[in-house]
Amino acid sequence: MKPEILYQLRFLSELTEGPGGRPLFVLTDIERTEKSEESPKYRSRLAVWEDGLRLLTQGEARTPQWAGEYIYFTRKVEKVAQLFRLPLRGGEPEQVTHFKAGLEGYKVSPDGSKIALLSRGDYEAPKPDQPRTYQTWPFKFEQRGLLPQVPRALYLWQGGETRLLAQQPEDIEEVAWSPAGDFLVFTASATPQERWAWKQRCYRVNLAGQVEELFGGVGPISGLAVTPDAGGLVYLAHAWEFGGATEARLYHHPFGGGFTQLAEGAFGNTINSDCRYGGYFQAPRFGPDGAIYLVETYKGSARLSRVSLAGEIGKVHGIGESVLAYAFCGRELYTLTESFTHPARLTRGGEVLFDPNAEVLPSLPAPKPIAWHSPEGHSVPGWVLLPEGAGPHPTILYIHGGPHTAFGDALMLQLQLFRASGYAVVYGNPRGSTGYGQDYTRLDGRWGEIDEADLLGLLEEALSRFPLDRGRVGVAGGSYGGYMTNWLTAHNPGRFKAAVTDRSICNWTSFFGASDIGPRFTWLQLAATPWERPEVLWQKSPLSLVHQVKTPTLVVHSEQDHRCPIDQGETWYTALLHLGVPARFFRVPEEGHELSRSGRPDRRVARLEAYLEWWEAHLR
């Protein structure tokens, strides 16, 4: 198996109910031409499953919703997204919106007669070569670049006409319809300061545009769903009680009354994978039985849970595979599920209906589970992927991003490529990872302390149990995993024979001002700023110990990464080079933080090849 296998993969996403109670979704593949000047690109098309695959579009189509006689979807027109509708009776798609600023989200009312639209209207951004002036923050964001200077507003389409329904001082983030389509609820920050701090409020607006604030202002709010009787809503929220590690709670809030907490957990699928493309619905939704369904990450799997308004919790689907998305089609539940050895497949009741990669991927081996039992009393779960042969094998310790994500039942193609190239891979979920309870997720500012102990303990457990070569151990990871790669090679000189640090952090002080989430993320993780406890930022920066690094290091970074800006990679590489440490800089133009997951396909392949070349040169 070689990196080029990526070109053959197909991805399922955007699962939703389609006409006739059939599942509707997006199927994405990768187009390649013989023309050298044309790069490979993703092609996303609408499809339904009718005891077989039926494609509905040939041109680009994303974020489908079905209502009445139409299937709605988005497609780019002159570089911005617009809404289209495809008539079920046949014919060509019709363009519904014509916003100069494009469409950023939409929800069709339950009866299909109205559409809530999120847009910045006719705002036109300055040309790329023109200066811009900002007086607020954030002024840029990952995958979006420099941000527009007008807030996202809520528009209403009805009877072929579009009008402004609600405008707030800050962006409107999420909307949900009432069952009768007579009002909407939405979230937005009330002030710039609330937006800076990731705090939102929930509002209700009627079709006349009268806005009423319901609650909020203490933390993030998401996953809005109005109750079937329209008497209230359910949602996910918290108040940052444990900083960036705070788990969400599922609340029920009757209109005009107080709220009730129904459940708490690591809601959403936070399992790492590099074999997804598109969007996946995992948020709270009322099922045909009146209960609430939502996805939750739990001990290395993402399961679908059922919660009643009385707070009774049950597991619907999980353990052994992960739920990536779900939808009720008629009264039947369909899911997109993934596992250690398979990207997303369409399933119903445990039966695989459609596997888009059945003829592409070889029979991949599942990793072997392990656990390190810490002297502090907790266990660190992990896995080992073993290559063919008796060993001892060169070994790579691979660290996930986040830190508040996890490894588990989802395919990491990159790790399988390492295994196929003759390397064992050790990976797991140290403290800070999601799915093991609130206490386990908390780092409380102890980056590079308790997580380092867990990672090294897990590595030692693997080395003692499997035929691995202690003298040939490498370390790698992306984002937080890149930070820990820097930290481990600086803290443990000579421990690792080779390293790859990908989209990393090495300097918290520069990250604070340069990252699109810098100030709030730094405060939520370390409770420090450049003017308040500044010594913490330097103590937690791998750069403060770079002079101790001896490990040959490949630095991977994208030029348009706004999450972990490229100065982090530049600084680490420059320091290593001047210290005489063998180093190489793999620098990628036009890509951002998501290069490994959704970057241009040929650049993703080149990145994987760069990893393998580095391991071959320094770990073989």
C-alpha cells in the first residue's frame, strides 16, 4: 500500500432524509486528468440509496436537504456558495439565492415553504491587493482567511422572495425551525467581548422579525432543536468551568421556564481520522419516538445515544465501530459508521448497505489494544499496529491533536501506511483525551507534564509487550501532537531516533497573537497571557528547551495555517538548523491546518511521501 491509494478513495458525508424515506447523502471522489497543468480535485455529488446507488447530480453539490418537491443543495457560483433546488419531477437545478457575499448556511422549514438563510448579504470584500482595517477580533479564521467586516445575518426566503429577518451585532451562528415553521431559534454573541471568549446567547425570532433573548452569555451554545410540541428546546452548552477541557451538557429549556440538565459527556465524534470529507450531523435531534438522539465519544468509540426528556439515557449504536452521522428516514434509522479498518459506510440496523471503498482498500489489520496502568491509579488506553515479520520493528509513537480529541474506532490511513512500510505504530489516549470522563479530560494547565508521563508510559508498555526495537523509536504528531513531539524531543534528548512535527506549536507567546484562536485558547488551556503570568507561556513553550534537542526532525507546515501559524514551524526549524540538529522543512503553499484531512489530494500524497522518506532515512 502506497500514499497514492488516497486517489482511489471515496467519501460519504452529509447524510439526511431523502424523498420516499430513502437516505440522501454526498458521495465525494477524486478526479485526476492526464493534463499535467491540472491538479487532482475533489468531486462531490448528491446520491440516494434505493437498494442501490443512484447519483442525482454530476456537478458540485453539497449540504443537501429535502422538503416537498425539491432537494436543496449548495454549489459555488463565482467562488461563493449559493443555494440551488433540484425538482423531483425532473429538470435542471434552479438557483435560489444570489447573495454577493454568498451563502454560509441554511435550514428549510419542516413543510418546505420557507428557508432560513445565513449570509452577509451583498457585502463585497476588498480585493486581495487592497488594505483592510480591523477594530475587532478575530480578523481571520482557519479555512476562511481574512474575515468579512460585517456580521452574518439571518434572512428568510418565502414565495420566491428573500428578506432580512434578524441582524445582530455579531455573527448569527446556528438556526433551528419550530415544528410548525412559525418561528426560529438562533445563537449569537451579544458583544465583541463575548465572541472573544466563546460565549453565546440563544434568541427566538418570529416571522415578523421580532427578536427575544432566551438565555446565555456564559459559554458556547450549539445543537439547537425545538421540542415536538414547540414548548421549548434542547441544546448543548457549558460555562467553561474546566477551561478548554469542559465537557458539554445536554439541556432542556421550556420557553418561559427554567432549564434541566439531561446528560453530560464528550458529545460529537471526536475520534481522529484522515479518511473523511464533508460534513456530518451528530448534534441533538428528536426521533420519531419523541426522544433525543445525539452522538457521544466514549472510550475510543463514537456511539449514538438516546435521551428522554426525563433524563433516561440509553445506547443505540456503538462500541466496535463509530457513528459518524445519523438520520431518520421515515421511521428508520440510518447511520454512517467507521472503524479502525474502514472509512464511512452507510448502515442500517447494523447491516452495511453501501461501502464505497470495498474494492479499493486492502484487508487492513486492526490494531492490538494495550493499556498502561499508571502508578497514579489511572489506565492509559492505546493500540499497536504491527507490520509483517517477526521483528524487532522500528517503532513510531504517534500523538493525536486537540488535545481534547481521541484515537479509536476510525481509520487513520497515515498510520496504516506506516505499518505497510514496515514500521510499528504505538498510539493512544493520554490524559487530556476525550471520552473517559471529565476528570480525565482535564489538563488544568499541565501541558507537557501529565500527558508526557502517560505517553512515555504507554510507549514503554508497548516496548515491553511486543517485538519492537528500543533503539529505533520515532515520534510524530500534528497540532497538539506536533507540540508534544517538540516537547518530548526537547525533554528527552537522545530518546527518539527521528521525529516529524506537523502544524505544531513551539512558542506560546507568538501563538497568542498570531493564531485565529490564540488569546482564548491560550487562556482556556494555560490561564496565562503575555502580560498575566507570562512566565507560564515561556515555561510551556518547547522553544525554551530547543537547545536540548538531538533528534533529526522533519518540520511539516502549511503557509495558510491560521490555527497554528507557520511561524511556529519556521521558528522550530530555524532553531534546530542553527543548533546543528539534522532538520528538513516541508513547506506547503495554499494549504491550512486541514492539509492532512482535506487538502488538495496531490499535496496530501506529497506530505505522506515526505514522512516515509524521513523515516526511511533516519529510522530504518
